Amino acid sequence: YAPRVKVVLAAAESASATAGAWRLGGSLTGVLSAQRPGNMADDVTWLPLGAASGQQARQRYAQLREADALGLDVLVAVMPANDGVGVALRDRLIRAAGLSDGRVFASGWRQSRNVI
């Protein structure tokens, strides 16, 4: 699934700040994560995922579609753990963000098996 919303990848600890920066730039912004980021502005939409990797796998595409349905401009996606099912989930988020070429992107995160 190729979402219309711009997907920006971030580590959990930088998701709120990343979303805030896009919001201040005038973008209708959301965050896709297992836990609601602290200090997130009230007008940033939180699209929750389950805590377990299996739940995240089932919910990720539904939440990407929800972001499109809501008309979000930017969706800050928190990268899952880099193990087990998380490896496949990370790959799908990288592809949704259009970053499968290994470029450096949001919040200092790089495509690497050892980062985050």
C-alpha cells in the first residue's frame, strides 16, 4: 500500500518534536506509534498501534489508510523494534516513506539494522 500521506520516520523519543515541527510548518500532522508520545500537541492526531509486533502488523496498513482518510499531510511513524516481526514492519514503513534507497532521514534515523 502506497499512502498519499507523507510518511516521516522517527525514533520514539523524537516523535513528538518531529510532529510538532511539521505542525508548526502548517501541516495537518499525525503520529503512528504503539504508545502516545508525551508532550504531543492536542491538534496532532495519534493513530495507535498495539504493543505487540503481531498487533502492529495487523494494524499498520489500516492506520495508514486512516491517515489518508483523515486528510493528514504528514504522518510521523515510530519505528518498531529491529527484531522478529519488527524487521519486516520497519521495511514496510521505509517503503511507505519512499526511502528504500538508504538515505538519511527524519530525526537522525538512518536505515540500518543497528539504529534505534
